Amino acid sequence: MTDQAQADQMRNATGFIAALDQSGGSTPKALAQYGVEESEYSGEAEMFDMIHAMRSRIVKSPAFTGDKVIGAILFEMTMDREIDGMPSAQFLWEKRGVVPFLKVDKGLEEEANGVRLMKPIPTLDTLCERAVSHGVFGTKMRSVIDAANAEGIRANVAQQFQYGEQIMRHGLMPILEPEVTISIADKAEAEDMLLAEILSALDALPEGQEVMLKLSLPTKANHYKPLIDHPKVMRVVALSGGYSRDEANALLAQNEGMIASFSRALAEGLSAKQSDADFDATLAASIDSIYGASAT
């Protein structure tokens, strides 16, 4: 692994991972939640300037440190930009003590067999090389499960592990994220199938290799404990998946050893219109609550 101190922090530290990786498609929604309407910017360039300003404000806030936020997932454009004159990933680790990850997927295919696989990532090797040069520790990539379809879930997990092995060849730690949509009627059945497929894929990994997993909060508490305890899994983290922060925290607290990797739930209550004091206080309260749920 690229940095033993970062690996030790991700494996053992108490805390959670901040997901700051909204892409082009989800950025307008994230900005709207932050109180910035589409009428306040013109074109993609201004939109990305505003989302970078939001992310920089979060990262520079006094509460955003490795004491509670042990890692952060960045969008590619964030990695390529600077915070206070320093490359973003370098700033995270050197100034905040937060381990940097990079979102590498390029969005989702249309639904087939109850799942939405990732679109091809033809530039993945080049992107991983760039990530390494920026001091990034690992990656994250998301696909979606919309039904308890055994064939679809098998294909979903296979794709995640296939790309994961390619990423590991660059010395990076992949976070595999086969998200189960929280609103589906057969969510518990889908989670049973997903657990079985992940365990099978882990058994096929060569000795000495390990991955991280980012999963929807399960219907049954501690459903993913076999993954949390697995020797080839560095950490299992949870996405908020549309739950409010309070709902997500309550569910997370029921799952021993699982920690948060929240995006919308982390930024809930933050506003571009807030004074720095109000912004910092709101973010500190959010971080404290997610940290508490992750520490169970």
C-alpha cells in the first residue's frame, strides 16, 4: 500500500469517511441543498467552481480533521484543483490528517436484470497513475442494485471486483460500492444475494489482497458482519442512500463495526448563506453525530 500510516488509519481508526465526490450529474442537486440555485451560475465551469468552493469550505472547517473524519472521497476535478494553494489530496492528508480517495467510475449503464452496472472505464489505468501521483490512497466506484435478481447481482459484483483488481495493481485501495436501492420491496432478499456473491468473490482474491466495501445500510442489523470480519476486507463503510442524517445514524448504530461514508447526510443543514461561525457549528454537530454512530 502506498502509505502505511494511511493504511493503519483506514484499518483501525475510529471515525468515518466523508463522501465529497458529487459528479457533474449530481452537482446541481448538491448545490441546491447548499442553498445555491441554478440561476446563480452559468455553465459547467461556474458550477464546478461553486462546488469546489463548497468542498473547500467543508475541508477547511475546524471540525474536519482526521480525529473524526478519517478519510474523504474526492471527485476527479477536485483532485485536480487546489485548496489554499496546495493540491487537494495533499492538503487533506498533510493539513487535515484525512486519507484521500478518488471516485473513478463514469456513471451507470441502463438497467438490465435488476441492476445498473458501471459504464466502461477505458482510462482507468491512466486515472490510477494520476491518483498515485497526487498522493491518493484509494478509489471508489458505484453500481446499483434495484431488484433481488441473482444474475444481475452476480454480474454487478463481478464487475466491481474486476475493476478492483485492476486498481490494486497500481497500489491503490479500491472501495467497491454495489449500492442496494433502499426503497425496493425485495431489499432484504437482494442483500442476502449480495452478501453471498461478495463472500464468493473475496474467496477468489489472491492471498495478501484486500478491498474496502461501501454498502447500503442493511435491512437486518449486522447482516454484513461476515464482511467486516473477513481477512480480505480492510473496512466496510455505509452510504446514507437517501435516508436523513438522523435515520442513517440510527441504522448505522445498529451495525457493529460498520462506519459511515455519507455525502448528502454529512452536508445536511449547511448553507452558502451561513456565516463561517454558523457553518462551522452546523458541520461540527453533523460530524459529531456521524462519528458517534460510526463508533459503535
